[in-house]
Amino acid sequence: MKSLVLEKKDELSLRDFPAIDREEDVLGPLDVRIKLHTVGICGSDIHYYTHGRIGHFVVNEPMILGHEASGTVIETGAGVKSVKVGDRVCMEPGIPDPNSKATRLGIYNVDPAVRFWATPPVHGILRPTCVHPEAFTFKLPDAVSFAEAAMVEPLAVGVHAATKARIKPGDIAVVMGAGPIGLVTVLSALAAGCARVFVSDLSDKKLEIAESLNPAITGVNAVTGDLVARVMKETDGWGADVVFEATGSPKAAAQIFQPLAPGGCVVMIGGQPDPISYDAGAAMVREARVENIFRYAHVFPRCVAMLASGAIDVKPLITRTFDFEESVRAFEVAASAPPADVKMQIVMPS
Ligand SMILES: [Zn+2]
């Protein structure tokens, strides 16, 4: 039974990884064993592949990739109550220390001790099975496919961002960036009640995909489209109630307050590897509220519920699916960032 292993920067292989069985796959009383079904390829997986590191997380030893996953429960610990063998599930990949101060405060995602799949030295789940705490494993209704369930992880980022923004029905939002995280943020903003969402990107193809998702979405090319002028024109000079930064680009962040209405909220989503500057004066004259998010907390059940009810449809974002045997090629394709693709997924052997 093979795993997809990042041996080192630029080198992937499909091979047995017996250490996993010995060290990490002991089933505790509150754990479940899961047979993986579908795994999404995330920007972070690609970044480890092409750069060997993200910030201070460095791949020093071979590491299994993947953290966006769904599967089937094949074994449960003695104390597990919420799922049973045969249940289809999706999994939240970050496991905090249950007794940490952050966890007790309800902000477990910022627990410094959190162990997150495919973040060195923790292995990911592009492997046959894994052991995971029941508390971070969520049963899927029949209406949610394995492919959709593997989208819950990225969707959770958008839902967490929309939650932090405290969107009200009828709000106007701007999302900078139409990559996978930008698009799930657009969908989350609409599900939270936005009347309209403007989304900007450098790629017209990405904007075309964004606009195809919902008539309330307007794409604006970040170079040729003058986002600020467009938003001002269509809001009678008032601006957007919420602006989400989902590019990670210092250039976008520098202008983040320009399209924002007085009293509005900016949510920083995009990862910023280096310190960036933004216009504090522009924030001040608007009394802007600025929120930062780190992954998500307490939103997986909401995401599953919205996929089940149809309040959010992520299916159009899944643009390519590979068999596990082709996963090295899948990563090569994903690393080349084809403009017409949003999310690529890998289906594990049955
Ligand atoms: Zn991800």
C-alpha cells in the first residue's frame, strides 16, 4: 500500500512508508481509523513540493503530502460515539492539544501545539489509511459526495473568513484573488448574505470561472479593470462593506482599504511570508475593522451542512481528478498552475 512521499524539494515518489504504521497509527479510545477516498491538492502541498518549505516549516525528512480529505471509517476506538464503521466522513486536519489554553478558550486553531497534516514534521494523508480523533472527524450526509467533502477543508477557510467579517444580509463584498481560497470565500460571502461580490484577479480565465458560479459575482481584472473605481461606481461612491484579501500579494494588501466603505471590515486571508505594509491612514479615516484568520475553527459541520442543503455548491471548483497512481503527474500539473483549473483532486485506490 503506497503513499505519496515528498522525498525532498522537487522530488516526489509513490512508495511504501512503513514508519507511519509503527509511529502514528495507534488507535486510541477516542480515535477512528479511516480509509482515505479523495484528497485535494492544496497550494501548500504544491509549495512544499516546489520550495521545500513554507516560512519556518522546512521539509528536512521525507513527508507524505495532502490534508484535504474524505474517506470511510473502518475502525473505531472503544469510546467513539458519533461515527461508526462504514460511515463516510471528512476530517479537519489540524489537531490541537485538547488541554491547551488556546483550546480551552475556543481558539484551538491558534494553539501553538497544533499538529497539522502535511506540515513538517507531521505527515499528510495521501496514503491508504490514517488514524484521527473522533472530535475532528465529521459524518457526511448521503447528499455530500467524497469529492465535495474533500473540499470542506478549503471551504472552511472561506466560511471562517465570512464569519469573522460578520457579514449582514445585503452587504457588498470584495474578494481579492480568484484562486481556490478566493473562490470559496466568494461562495461563503454569498451564503452569509452578501447581495453582491466583486472578485479581482490577474487572470481573466479565473474571473470567468468566478462569474459562472453565480450572477451576483462580478469579476474585475486587477490590472486593467480598476477595481476601486468599479466598486465605487456601483456603490454610489460608498465602497464595499467587506474586503477579503486572498492573494497573499503585498501589492494587493497595500491597497486593501481603497475599495472599503466607512466602518467596513477587511479580512486578511492570504499568507504573507514576509512583513508587508498597509495604509494605516486609509484604515483610520474609515474606522476600518481588520480581522486576521489562521485556517479555521468550529466550521466543518457548517460547511458540511451547507453542501448538503445546496446553500453552497463547490462542484464547479473541482476541475480535474486524478487516480492515485498518477499523483506524481497530478502534482506536476498542479505546480504548472493551469489557468482553467481551480481544484485538482486525487482519488485513492478502492
Ligand atoms: Zn488546503
